[in-house]
Amino acid sequence: MDTDDRLAADLAHDLDRSFEALVVAHQDRLYTIALRMLGDPRDAEEASQDAFVRAYRALATYDATRIREMRLRGWLTTIVLNLCRTRGVRRAGQGAPPISLDVEGAPTIEPSAARTEAPPEVAERHAERERWSGRLAELPPVYRAAVVLRHVDGLSYPEAAAALGRPEGTVKAQVHRGIALLRTMLEADARNELEEMTA
Amino acid sequence: MNRSTDHVLVAGPTGPIEAALADLTATAPARLRPAVLIQVGLADAYARIDSPIGPLTVAWNGRGVSVVDAAEDDATFETRHRTVTGREAFATDALPPRLADAIARRLGGDRRVRIDLDLRGHSPFERDVWRKALEIPRGEVRPYGWVAAEIGRPRAVRAVGTALGHNPVPLIVPCHRVVRTDGSIGQYSLGGPGNKRTILRSEGLDPEGLEAQAAAGIRYTGSDTTRIVCLPTCRHARRTTDAHRVSFRSAQAATEAGYRPCRVCRPDSGAARAA
């Protein structure tokens, strides 16, 4: 029995008592997916928060048998991806963000500027992550979602296909196309850097 | 496809693109978990508000307000909150503006403003008592026996008192507007009878005057022009001029004198026990 199967069994038995464990087990994943899909930490936080709230409300209406048989990983992924999609659309239309509950003493969202005293290798790794996240953001959303699920979140092709609601072959093609585009961007970046160094 | 081009090496990734992508995982902000739990009602947020009896702590979650308490500090509040709700409470700077506004308006006497309450874990009887207390307008009081009769449990006067003492959201559910059947002010969960008097006074009542009236045996007030009998604080009773005011010791005495009970304050509710 893997962690998710155990979680599903616990949720089926007592949703309120087990829901926090579901949040703890999946919050980094959902936040990562939302962050890589939306690019903005605040938006990602809201989308992943909203995803858990929707998950809870849905689970509250399901009977125990249905919950026990759920594939939680894929299901939560589908919810957060849908929210990222609608958020992207709404953002384009300049809608207001939902109200969030700020909890006192909570650290600020994602470390970025406050890294001045980090050792050079940490700073370099951070810069490298920023570059890759920038490249991901430039991918068309269809490819980005497939690449994020397969290579950032590490879902298998069948899991990613189920979460995206697309045939496995399509998802494979989208991942490959996405990687190819990222390679093109990487090569262009490298060329630019080389030109700057030799200029 | 050739991964180890010069460009890739120049650009500096330590491995293939897939490895760089696998390094893009992030840690959720620490406030995500509490925010989710609060929104679904598995934990509460809390903050301070001002009130006629000084600062109070209000706890709420996505289902509604769950606790109002006069605790002096966070640790005391959190312990009491956990005892009442069984949930974790997280401190915040302030109430959400809409909730703060709704509470301020409700405390100011506006009964139209809706405040959701989270009263899970309390008995149906308790919730019936609290719902009834919510119907008592600002500036008026009703006896325990009245509440008991109104919820269809006329003999449960003592249990009504206990339920009011357990009211987790005092002020919002105005249990301070329920007084003893003999007319004395009675106990109050939010810091004792002194606070109860202060709050009633802030709502325009004269608690000492009421008690003096009750001690003199006046439990009901009628108007000799309308021949309607009310509880003394009913807004209709208070409109009656002194020249036309008639006092009664019991609802029965009023009935015998040919007075009919007010349809707003229903003074006959619980009158059998009060008499």
C-alpha cells in the first residue's frame, strides 16, 4: 500500500481527521505545479490553496468507497491545473484575486531577493533555477503543463495523461515538443551569452 | 537528438534539460497549510476586536465565527479555543474587513447584517437557545423562562441558563439580553455580571432601573389605551407614556384585567412558570 492509498483509506474513514495529512503530503507538489504554470508565487499560493479547498469540498460529498478507490495524486493535479488555467484566463481579463488569510509569523512567499549572503554556488543554483523557470514560462501552456507534470513533478506518462485528460501518446508528443523548444531556448541563451563575453 | 552540444556546456547546466527541470520543485509557503485548514473549517484564525467591555478575541474559519472570548493573552485564548472547538487556532493581525464590518454593525444593533456562525459540536438544544437569543433586539431583555417556552421546552429553564453560559460567541449571539426570570441581571459568561451590565447599558438599557422595577414586583407593562401587555423592555412598552402605563405582577393578572399579550415580545411565553 503506497502513501496515497493509505491516505485515501484514512480520508474514507474520517475526512476531517485525515485531511491535514493530505495537505502536508501534497502541498509542495501542488504549489510547485502552480508556480511553474503561473510563474508568480502569490498566484501559485492562491491556486494551490484553492485546489485543496475544492478537494475538501468534493471529498465531503463522496462516499467512503469512492474515496478509497481514488488516485489522489492525479486527481489533485487535475484540480490545480484547471485552477491555473482559469486563473490564467481571468488574469488576462484583469479580474480581482480571491481574498486570502494571512497568518501571522508566516515567512514571506519565495526566497528571491533576500539571498545576498548566500554562498556563490547557492546563488548560482538559484539563478539557474530562475533561468529555467523563465524558459518554462515561455512555453505554450499545453506543452508547459505536460513538461511540468512529467519532468518537474515526476509523474509517469500514464499518470500525466490521466491528470491532463489527454491520450498518453499526445502527452508524450507534447513533452518531447516542449523539451525541444526548451533546448532551442537554451541554445539561444548560450549563443547570447557567448556573444556578450566576446563582444 | 544530441544533448551534449557545446552550447549546452557553455550555458552551464550540470546535466540534461530533464535534470534542470527536476530541480524546479519548490516548497509551499508555511502559511498554505493553515490557510487551507482555516478555509475548510478544520482550524481557525483569530484576531482582536474592540467592544464596550474592552478588547475581545474573535476566532473564525471558512464556515463562520466560532469563538468570542475575553482572554488576556494568546496562550490563554488558544487553550480555551481548543477546549471549546478541538481545533488549532492561528493568530492573525486583523479580521477580514467584511467580517469586521459585519460584527461592528451587529454590535451596533443592525440585525439585518448576516454573520455566519460555526457552531459544530454543540447540541441541537444549545443551538436552539442561541438562535432564539439572536431574535432579541438590542436594548431589550427577555427572561430565561421566555427562551425556554419559545423553543418549546418550557420546563428547561435551568438548562437554558446553562446553554447561555456555554455560548461560544457572546455579544454576537446576545446571551447578555437574557436575564433571570425574577428580573435580576443574572450571570454572564464573558467576565461576569459586571460586564453584562456594561453591555446592556451600552445598548441603551438601565440595568439597575430594571432590577429595581423587578424587585418592586413589576414584571409586565401594559398601555391602558391599547390594552396590550408587554415585557418591560419591549420597544412597544417603552413607547407608552407614563400617564397610560399600567404595571402587572403576572401575565395572568394582565389577562384578568382584559389585556392581550403583545405579539412582538410575547410576554405570555414562559409566563406560567414566571407567575
